[in-house]
Amino acid sequence: MKPRFMVVLVKELRETLRDKRTLAMLALFTVMYPVVLGFILQQMVNRATKPEREGAEVAVIGAARAPTLMTQLRQKNFTLREVAPMDEEGIAALLKGRKTVAVLRVSDKFAENYEAMRPAAIELWFDSAADTGSRTRDIEDVINAYGSNIAGARLLAHGVSPATLSPIKLQRYDTGTNASRSAAMIGSILAALFFPSFMLGMATAIDSTAGERERRSLEVLMAQPARAADLVVGKWLAAGTLAMVGVTLELALAHLVLSWLPLEEIGMAWSLSWGGLAMVCIAALPLSLFAAAVQVALAMNSKSFKEAQSLLSFVMLVPMVPGVLVSMLDLKTATWMYLVPMLSDQTLLREMARTGQVEAVPFVLTFLSSAVPALAAVAFASWRMKSERYVLAV
């Protein structure tokens, strides 16, 4: 004989899947977050590689006075365009058009000062409000290297080694990997991948509790030979099943998107394997059950369908607060993070993406951090279902 809660589960799933609008919303929330994440990262890649693909235009006033510097700028993939002398307003108007990343104005006395071994002035004009900061720094690096070469040549001409000006030789070694940088950069974005856990089952949780009570169909259901716990568990599992399936598909889609994007162009990498993703998905299953349990419990205690919708719409924002705070405060990974629902899943996915291997304890804590409060919420809802005041909405 089929358990009674399974009968309720099948009944709730059948009613939910029969509604095409509900299915459309489930599909939307499943696909939306991976697509948005992929779009954001693709824009970052395009922005980082655009200068290399298209180069950058630099307007130069008096380019003939420093031909060697112009040659070095062209070697760095800068397109030089010589323009007539102009005042500050003209330079500002030229930069405002955003076609030119910077304006170089070589002083009229550049050659005279150069020959006299006095500082030769070069003005670099740029718009800090434009998204050209990296290319402006590249121009500064070329000019600094150009000045260092001149200083070295002058020292050699006077019989002094250029090494005299560099008594310390600093060697920099970065032990960070692309994977670790990726986890730090998109750690806050990963939290959005678990947010549908609180979205996908909400409609079913509200309709099967507050909705059925308003339609008076809940009285008929409770007249059947089934315990209150069977009814609650069936409704809980129906909402949780939709959320679990949706989140699993969403994580798989996000994994495909992140694996396909050329993240190495922006110093990032996504090295999570399908096996690691499967372990994260298993650990994240209780999060969907926890969300469904809380939604069922709160919807049951709402006086109307609209009140349940308003209440749960606000409650859905609460699980995102710890993840946002941790990202803003830039806190290091700690054990207590695996004890907070949703934050634990976000932290686990970030660590798996960063290192590729995580010990068993974080998986267990992540699983239990949502499973235990989910069972507590179901127990409370089952106790609440026994009340005639609830069923009759009095």
C-alpha cells in the first residue's frame, strides 16, 4: 500500500504541473540566473579584450618632437593620431567623445630641454570617468620606460652604470591561481545560484496551504483517513521536489556556461569537475527542503492567500543577507559559515571552485545546516495542522 504522504505528494505535483503558467515561471527562474551570470562575465571578458582586439586611439599634439616615444607607443598597439594644437576645452571635448582614450601634448620646448638634459615636459590628458583606466596606465608605463632608457643612456655616456640608480632589485611572485582569483571575484555572484531554492516551490507551498484553505478544499482533504503529518509532509515534499529539480538543473546550466566562457582572458578559471558539482548539488538538496518547509509553515499561519504571498516575498530576502554581508566584509572562510543555511552552500561552492577538493566535514555541515531546521519547520507545521482554528480560519 502506498504511504499516504506519497498520495498527497503525487496529487500536489499533478496539480502544479497542470498549470502552464507555473511551469513557465519555473523554467524562467531555472534559466535566468545562469544566463545573467554568463552575460555579466562575458561583458567583463569583452571589456578586457577589447583594447587588444581593436587597439586604442591616442591623440598626439607635437608627435614629431618625440619620434622614439611614438614608435614605442605603436608597439604597444596604440593607434596614434596627430592633431593640431588645442586648448583645454578642445582637449576635454575630444575626450568626451570617448573615441580617444587619451591626449598627449608634447611641449614646444621638448627638443630644447632634451638636448640640454633638462626635464622635457609631456602632458597626458585623460577622462577618469571613462572606462579607460587600464589603457591610461599602459601609456604611463611606456612613458616611464622611455624616460628610464634615456636616463640610462645618459649615465653610460658619463661612465656611470645605470644600475647605480637601482640598488634594490625587487622580484615579485604571485602564488595565487586563476581558480582562487575566480572564487574571490565571483563569490558573491554564486549566492544568486541558490536563490531559486526559495522561489521555485513558493507557489506550490502557498497554493497547497493558504490557497486550499480559502477554497475550502482543505477541509475535504482533512476528512480523509490521513494524519495531519501525512498531509504536511506530502505538501512539503511537493514544493521541495520542484525546488530541488530546478536548482540542480540551474547549477548544471551554470557549470556549462562558466566552463564555456574564456575566463582566462580576465585572469579567472572555472575548474570545478562534474563530480564536484554533483557533490555540491547533493549537499544543496536540503536547502530546497528547508525553503519549502519554512514556506509551508508560514503560509499555513497566514490568514489569507494574499497575506501568505506578501509574507513569503519578504522572507525570501532574509537568506541572502548573510551571503551579502560576508562578501561586503570580505571575511575569510570559517567553520561557522557552514552552519548558516544558504551561506553554507555558497561557501561550499566557492571553496570547491577555488581548490577543487574540500574535506567531508563542510559537506556534512552544509547538509545538516538546512536539513535540521527543515525537519523542525515540518514538525511545527504538522502540529499546526491539527488545530481546528487553523483549518476553519478562525
